[in-house]
Amino acid sequence: MARKQVARSLPSDWDVDITFAVNGAEGIEAVREGKVEMVFLDLTMPVMDGYEVLELIKQESLKTIVIVISGDIQPEARERVMKLGALEFIKKPINKEKLQGVLRDYGLL
Amino acid sequence: MSQPLPFTEDQRDCLQEISNVAMGAAGEHLAGFSKVFVELSIPIVRATKADDLVDALVSLQGLEAVSGVVQPFEVGPFSFGGGESSTVSGCALVAITESSFRDLAQQRGVGIDDDADAQKLLIQLADTITHVCLPMLTEQLGVPAPVLPASEIASLHVPLAEFKVPQIDGWSGMTTVEINYHLEGHPFNCDLLLILPDSATAALCKALDALLA
């Protein structure tokens, strides 16, 4: 449901291909293959969580933009992901206007 | 022992996701209460029998005594087509082991040798979590904030096999959502168990379908 909610919150006319990963391990593999320009990343995931994904992206200098979307809204959670290189942190439940505003602000639309 | 879930996979996924968001909101408050970063787990949805409640407290399995608080709740009304509406009653259980109890007491700078002090800390912990988690669940379901009577001590310093939740006496089957909180770098582990009787399943399924639509 979380993945569908993100997809439904994106601009309908945005010219992008969207793929979904069921966990962090699947996601990082897609990033390693160079197929991913942007990641909308949850923090609480099975197999590999979002923090581990961010650490690997940083360690391996993988070229991708990461926007964290998470229900983990502790202030320190936001600090940690920003230090790990995330572009932005968006709290769940997802607000469509907030998400699209972030994409516009960073010139991603 | 788990039973087959009375949900479709989409409904289970939806319940897991809204529980994830609600637990995250509660986790922020727990972090403030304990002054430690909180590590969140993925919520686990199970169907089980009331007699098997103890088995649902997966993270508490072991030799330590456990203590817990139960927060009854009423949620709704859920309004469906044709003028049909219903409310859902359940309870939220917050349970911890002895080592977690001592760890939390140390973080809070309080003693728990006296039963009254121990009960006070336990209630504070439970209310910190449930009074954020439950309203966040209802907000996502699009129903009014839950009715929350006073929370009560379920059991204090008892072996897990003797752990009792009187509110579920008479229930046969139930749905549970288990959410675990862990304080980073600490032994503290806390289980939040959302418990709904089988009688609530139909209304819950409709509410989840409305979210999925």
C-alpha cells in the first residue's frame, strides 16, 4: 500500500518510469545496476532497512537522488537520513501537495 | 498458534501500513519519554485465539517476568453505504520484561521497587504509546478519535505463562498487530499488541477496503 500511495501522489503527467522494490535489498540492487535516477525510500523495511540502503549508496558512491518517505518521525531519524545523503525527508501519511512541492522545489519536475 | 488471516493480502498490507505509520508517531513520543532513539520494527498481523495470546508476544518469550498495561478502546462509527455503520471495540496491550522495566526506570530516574511506583511508570509508558498510536490509526481510517477509558495494569512481574488480559476473556478468535519498540543501545524492548475480536473483522475489512479504493 505504501508504494501505491507514493505512486498515486506523483504528478500524473510526470514523464518517468516507476518500479517498485519490496525491500531494501531489492532496491539497492536496482540502484547498483544504474537504472535508478531517484529513490523514494521507506525506512522500516524487511531484509534491509532504509538506513542500510542509504549507507550503501553513500559507501559505494552510487549516483541516485534519495527522498525518504517514512512514518519514523523522530527528529533524530530525519537528522540521520540527511547526514547519510538523503535529499529530503517526508513524513507519512503522505501528503500529495507536500511531495509534489518538494519535487518542484528541487527542480525535479 | 496463528490461524489463517481473515483478510485479503491487500487488506493485510493496508493494516500493516497504517499500523506502521501509527507506531512511528508513537515512537517519536517514546523517544521523548525515554530520551533515547527508538528502533521500530515492522508490524506483524496475525489471527490467533485468545488462549494463545502469550504466543503473540513474540519478543517477550524467555525466562524473565513480564508486566503489562491494557488500554481498551472503541473506534468509529465506521459509515458504510446504505446507512450502515458500526463501531469497533478492542484493546491495546503494552508489555515489557523485567530488564526492560529496570532499564526504563533508570532512563527516567525513578525507582520501581515499590509496586505503586512500578505501576505508575508502566502506565506512563503505555499511555505515551497508545494515546498517540490509536488516534493516528483512527485519523488514517477517517473516523473520529478513539474513545479511551483509563488504562489498567494487566499483570505485574509475572511469568509470561501467567500473563493475563481480563478484557479478552470470552473472546474466541482475534486479530493482533504486534509492534515492537527497542531503545537503541539499551536492553529495553517493548511490545505493543493491538487486539481486535473476530466480531470486529467485518467492519475493519470494509474500512481497509475504503482506504485501498
